[in-house]
Amino acid sequence: MVLLKIGWSRRLRGLHREYGSRAAVNNESVMLRNTRVPRRGADPQGGTHTGAGGEPASVDGMTRRAVVTGASSGIGAATVRALRASGWDVVGVARRAERLAALEEETGAAVFAADLTRQEDIDALATWLEQTGPVHALVQVAGGARGTDRVEDGRAEDWTWMYEANVLSTQRLVAALLPHLRAAAADGGYADTVFVTSTAAFTPYPGGGGYNAAKAAEAMIPHVLRLELNGEPIRVVEIAPGMVYTEEFTLNRVGGDSEAAARVYEGVENPLVADDVADVIAYALNAPRHVNLDLVTMRPVAQSAQHMLARGPLRPRGYDA
């Protein structure tokens, strides 16, 4: 059994190398594209800011600043990199200070360690942001899943954690930062909110009950917020990814069982990676200010629906090797 787990551990690391290397290529293409092409919607008047890639990024003469949660890994960290590559000032927020420090060193982003399930941490973040500059965009990535149990076997503590991490944290964050976004919109013309939910928000599947419920509830926040902010220059964007390979999400969901985590992606040709989602987030934020991407559903080609996943090479019908 020990040898088996070591083997699956190696397989999981192999998946990370395979998909991680593809992510690196994707990220490089994002950086090159954003270096060569002016940001969509940018109409500088006066000074500019030089971002991580050396490209100008100002709107109406003002450098835009985004707060990105879940920034210690996965989609959150990839979003910090993508926005820095297109010239944004970024504040990365997550619990793990040591990972944030590494991201700060790598990207030049500012970082703030906070547990978003704690109101006092959110209050401290809001105070710090007020002291350090405007907030033009909130990108809410933080959240997660625990367990794949049937509804009848679900653990109340897992469901409670998922509701707190995905729903209550999002509501508290919006309540705390909306005044900052309004102030930035009054000064700079508009502001943005982006919520990374999941296709699990609207498609149930066996073993997904707790996560389905939490993500469905979280998805209602941008749906309602968009209506409540009608008439204000604040965009509300929802990104709902399907299968995304990241180093930690599935591993955490299955309690650290590397064998079970590896099986999820086994044989799938090119699942999405964190940089794919980050690229869409960056596009949404850099789009012309009158364009709001209400809901973007994205899946790998191999995943036609939540329950329909092709395992093995993708080939045109009639052209099997």
C-alpha cells in the first residue's frame, strides 16, 4: 500500500509537470500579447505606470489596482501574475504568508495575509487598503471544496466550512470593499468585481452536494449584486470554470489522497489550468469599460458537460489511429 501511494504521488507530480509546463507556455503568451498590444479599454491621459512586463497600464492617467483573493496558489496566484503582466497594481490576499512572500518577490505585487472566514481579518484588509490607495477591482477567487460524500453521508463540518469559505467570505468581502470600489469609480470612471464560481454552481453531480450547494449560493451573490448596482459604473463578472487542473484543489478536496486526486485527471487531454482561467479574468478586466461579461462558462474541450468527460486522445470521428 505504501508503494502504491508513492506511485500515485509520482503520477500526481507528473500531472503537475505536464499541465504546469503548459501553463507556463500560456502565461508567457499572455505576457507577450499584453506587451505588444495596448490594453483593451485603456485611454491614457497624462502619465503612465510601468508594470511587471514594462508595458503602460493606466486609465485616465491612473494606474488601476486590483485585489485578488486566493492568491497563494492556483487560479488566484495565476491571476496575480496575469494582471501584473498587463501592468496592473495588484494586492494578493491569502492565508499563507510564506507563499504570499514568494509571490511578492516574483511579481512585485503587494500582499496581505488574511483568513477571509474571519471578519476581523477582512476589516483589517479594508483598513489597510484605505491607507494604501484606491481599489479599482476585486477578484474573488478564494474558496474551496471538502469531501465527495453522498448527501446522506455528508459531514456537517465540511458543509459548514464550504458555506463559510465560499459564500459568507464573499458577502463579507463585498460589503467591506464596495465603498472602496465606489470611491475609485467616482474618481476613475468605473470599477470592477469578478467572482470565480464553478460549473458546480448550476449543474449537480453525485458526490457534489455540499460543493454544489455552496457554489450555487455564491453564484447568487454576483447575480443579485449586478441588479443592485444597476445605474452605477461597476461591472459584475462571473467566471464559472469546469475541470481545472491545479496542484491543490482536488488534493485538498479528497483529504490529501494523492491516488484519488490523480484519478480525477487520468487520461484527460488538456484539462484547463489556472492560467487559462486567469487569462479570461484579465480579459474581462481589460475589456472596454462598457462591456460586462455577465457569466463566462469555460471547460476543457474534453469536458462536454459536467457529467461527460472524454478520457484518452481527442480525435475527429473517422480518423482513429
